Amino acid sequence: MDIIAIIERIGEGPTAALFGLITGLIFGVAAQRSNFCLRAAAIEFARGKLGGKVAVWFLTFSTALIWVQGAQLLGLFRQADSRMMSVPGSWSGAIIGGLVFGVGMVLSRGCSGRLLVLASTGNLRSVVAGLIFAVTAQMSLKGILAPYRDKLASLWITPDGANVSLLNALHLPDWAGLATGIVFAIAGIYLAKRNEIGVKTWIFASGVGFAVAVGWVLTFSLSQVAFDPVPVNSVTFSGPSANTLMFFLDRNAVLEFDVGLVPGVVIGAFLSSLVAGQFAWQAFDSVPVMRRSMIGAVMMGFGAMLAGGCAIGNGVTGTSVLAGTAWLALFCMWIGAMVTDFLLDQRSLTPAQAC
């Protein structure tokens, strides 16, 4: 791909948005067909199962690690240049924000990425929750909630003005990241076989992780030839949801990777659901369910911004570059989700449902 020729033809901003669109299309199709969802995997694990949802999550997580770390070793990408690694991280934000996000995604019945995919397939519950998530994220970034986010995030910051690389912190060789991905892949393949998951699901689950790698490599490649500074980032839905919302509300907003990413996911998931015959209009079942979902969306919006990313932005994208705060945030999201499921949902299950 001749990036310079594309830039000369359409400009740097539109090129970044085009790369976001491509990344989003891959993610949207793969996530819709694989039913990838951190919330579903966490709940399954909390209920003592290592079933298909956990297997799908492991396949996605490991694929992202393998592709991104492989690209790093081949010189196609430098994780030190990524936006997440080049700015200070927040340990306190990862802990508090991760826990809050984990609670929110159980209440909303899906993480922010999953809500976007479901909204694209006709799920009106997810449309409402997704809009509330985007508005809350923007409020947490630049609005009335921003001072509270800043205060919590500043409680414990990573040293030296940058995030912590797990490779450096643990004094591991460059190939250790790739090896870690392979270990997770072996676990994912084992679980997939044990749960008799079809080959198509394997492929699409891995496609979600591949989309993350595509985003990293494309934005890194663009940053190497662009005249203006270009953030090196990939798939996440906290900042991009807020930025995309503001793009359509602010006449002075500019095109960037984020603005292409969200529409790409919507288009990809929508077309995938149509082809698979899975597009269907759905609404809230009751007022309590709607209220619970809306509260969860608010918690996810604030939690994601505080943690520095959502279940995708931290849990797959950030962990793929071995950012220390991303791994901590992911762990806290799992804990928040599992505890919430235990306290609110498991107690209402019958013995048959709990099995």
C-alpha cells in the first residue's frame, strides 16, 4: 500500500479516517460473527465454566498479542511509539476505572464494543446504552466529570512520563511478548476444541485480534510519512465514541482515525448480520432492565475514560503492546464483572440456570 500516494490524493486526515474505517470493518464483521464479548467471558468464568465464550476471548486476546508482537519483531510497528506507551499511565485509574467499567458492562449486558456491534444488528437497547456511554465518555474527557476523572487518575501515576512496558519492567527479551501470545493461543485452541467450537468461530474470533494489529500497523505507518503528528493507536471505543459523536456535532471537528473506526464497525457488523440472517429489531424487555442498562452505560463511560480504555482498548489493544496499566485494568474489569454477577445475577438463578 502506497501511503504517500493516498495522502497526496486525499490528505492526511482523510487517510487516517480511511485506515480507521478499514480497521473498523474488519473488527465489526469478526466481532459480530464470533460473538466476542469480555462480559460474557467473565460471567462464564465467574460461574465456574471454561466454555465457548472464554475460548473465544482467549483466541481474540492471543491473536492480537501474536500479530502485534510479531509486527514489532519484524519492524512493522514500534510499540514504544504507540499513544498508550508514550504518555503517563495511571495505576489508580486502571484499578478504579477497571472495576467501575466491569460493574457497568454487567449491568448493561455488554461492554462498549459489544454494544456497538449489537446496535448495528438492530438491538435498540444497545443503541440507547451506546449513546449514553459516548456522552458520558465525552463528559469524562472534557465535561463536568473531567475534574473527578483527573483527580482519581492522578492518585498514582507511572514514573518517567510514560506508561510501563511489561517487557522492560520484568527484564524480559523482545520475543517474550510473542511467546506469551502463543501460550494464550494454545489455551484458547484447547478450550475451543473441548467446547466443540466451529472453525468459522475460530477464524472470526481471531479476526477481532487481527483487526487490532491492523490498526496499530496502519497508524504507525502513517505516522512515519505524515507531515503533522499522527497518534499511533488502534481499536478502542471510549475516546473514539466521544470523538465520533463530537464530529457530527461540531462543525470544526477534523477527520482522524477514531472518526473512521466507529462507522467502520457499524457498517461491518450491520452487513455481517444481514448476510448471516441475524439482523433483528430488539427493544428493552422492561423498565427495570432499561434503568439498569442506562446506569451501566454511565459507569462504563466514566470507567473507560478513567482506566485509559474500554474492554477492547485496554483488554485487547493495550495489552497487545504490553502496557502495564492495560493489563491491570483488564484484570480489574474481570474482577468487577465477576463480583457484580455474583451479587446481582447468580443469586436469582435456578440450579439449572447456574449450571
